[in-house]
Amino acid sequence: MPDWIDVLIRGILCIVVLFMMTKLLGSKQIAQLSFFEYISGITIGSVAGEVITGLDKNISHGVIVILLFGGITYAVDFFSLKSKKFRDFAEGKSNVFIKDGKVMEDSLKKEHYTIDDLNALLRSKNVFKVADVEFAVLEQNGDLNVLLKKENQPLTPKDLNIKVGNEKEPQTVIMDGQILDNSLEQAKQTRQWLNIELEKLGVTLDNVFLGQVDSYGQLTIDVYDDKINVPSPQLQPLLMSMLKKSQADLESFALQTDAENAKKMYTKTSKKIQEAIDLLTPYLKG
């Protein structure tokens, strides 16, 4: 039998054996490796390489193996797109570890996970109590996705019926002490505006390591000298404070005056400012 056919057969056999071993060891081999499992994986791969190519150092055999692995990988991806059953077999299925707040011990055993492994995965998701979890599933890639119980989920503005403004990506307008004109243009600002803002913060351009403009047109910077305390931007909180003060003053004026026309004017204006405050709150929080 020709050598290249022998290498081809050995390659296919090794792929099948390695695949079955990986399926047997579970998803833990993919993502959550211990030191022993890591060493074991390297050793198995090295041994498989030697078994496939042999020890004759024939470069053509190595090329055959590379093409074989590449072709099989492509074929698996192709058939995975065409068939869900094949995809489940080749890539595995997600496995539920916690359901309705209860740990699925059989699922843990199937994937060779201990309760310590589960707790470690939960801690990586900032969850420190199993009792806080409603549902947790181990994905095919070994990552654990967690759904907290409703009472343990953080509140969102939607839960409180609060409208919030849309956020856009910040524009980096200064990098390594250099102004990026394209980003500054996308932020709809000018160099003159940037120089004024830097002057307000008490820093010079050559001392700025990074400068960004957010979607509200506010500049934040990071300087080279970490000993310099850069004041936080106060434009938005200050504007909100001024609006609230004006609204409160108008209410006070309405209560103090005896003139009906003036009282109505103060009350009406106060309501308009309150409407403006409600409208601008999502944009001027801070």
C-alpha cells in the first residue's frame, strides 16, 4: 500500500478517535481546562500527530495531513449548516445546569462538572449564590449563560417607566497628544471648541493621552501625568440644577404674589419648565 494512502487512513482514524474522546470528556475539555487536562490535551495532540505522519519526516505526508484536517473541518462546517441533527452531533448541544432555581445534577455529571466548577462559572458571571439563579445553561463552547430570578435582576429605566436618551459611540478626538480632525468633525465640534474645553479643564494638548467626546458633546480626557487631578465635567448637572432652581423660584413667586395675573403667569411658566426638565432628564442626568 502506498505511503500516502497509509497516512490518509491513519489520519481519518485519529480524527474519529479524538472526536469520540472529546465527546466522552464533555464540554469541559473545550473551555474549562485544569492543569492536568491541559497537559493531557497537548500530549494527545502530539501523539496523534506522530501516529498520523510517522517518523520518516516525509514533508509530503505532513501536507496530506494538513489538507485532510482542513478538508474534514470544512466538510463538518458545511454539513452543520445543512442539517441540525448533524450539527448537534458534531458540535454538541447546550446543557441546562440550573432550571427553575434547581441544580440539574444529571447534567453536571454528563459534562463532568462538579458543584465547585459550577460555582466558579457562576462567580465569573458575578453570581455568588445558586439560589439567586432561575436558569443557567452551558453552551457548546463551554460558556455558562445565567438568568437571575426576577427579584434579583437589576432595575432598568424601562422597569421604572423612565425614558432615556439614545447613546452613540464616543469619538476619540485626541490621541497621544494629537488632535484627530476626522473624529472631531464626526463629533460636530471644532478645534477652537476643543481648545476652550481643554482650557476649562486646566490642561494643555501635549499632556493629553486620550480625549473623547460623548454623544452629548461633553469632553473627557486622560492625561499622561497621573498625579494631575482633572475635574469631572459639570456642564450637564449644572444645567439641570439651574432648570430646577428656576422652576422652584417660579413656584415660590406664585405663592408669594397676590396678583392673579402674575400668579397665573408664574404657575404657567413653572409648568413649562417642569415639562422641559422631564424631557431633558435622560440627557442631563449626572
